[in-house]
Amino acid sequence: NLACICDHISDIIDPDQEEEGVLEPMANASRQVRVPVLTMAQYEALIEARVAVEGHAAYLAAIRINEAGLKEFAGANKRLLQATQREDHEGTMQANQEVHFSIYRLRDRRSCCN
């Protein structure tokens, strides 16, 4: 789950990143950080990295998927398509997250996303 992922990330965050403006501590929040507003160049670099990582995760999910996993992914993808067609921004964002996290879970059942 997200709390598990955040705990793992917090263990590896370099304290210097806060000083360099890479991460900003959130007011009134313990152990939470946020990414500051990005320039277009920074955003494009982030997307390039994300595409590579998620593409590999999707490949691993595809070669390891079972029938239950396929149903999970298909359901999440169907909800994403339906929300997009309805032009439901909030529903689209939620369903998009479901699709991505189903890929992560299917990638490796031993991960902390289970």
C-alpha cells in the first residue's frame, strides 16, 4: 500500500534533496514531502524515466499474470475507459491510479504493493 511505499522511500531520501529544492517538507505533516512545481524540462525528464520504469513493470506483469490478475487489470482498465468517456476527471484519475497499481501488484506479488 501507499504507506508502505512511503516508508521505504523515506528511508532512502537524501536529506540534501530538501536543501537542493528537489523535495519540500509539508507543513504540519510528519514524514511527508512533496515535489515542488516543475519546469517543463524537469517534467519531460520525469516522464521519460517513468515510461521506462512502468514499461518494464508492465512487461513483468504480462509474463507473470494469472487469470485473477487479468480480471483485476481488465476491470481497472474498463473503469478508466468509462470515466474517460464520461469526462469524469476525478473518476479518471482514480481509475488511472488503479490501473498503474494493478500493474505494480501483478509485476511482483512479493512487493509491498500487495
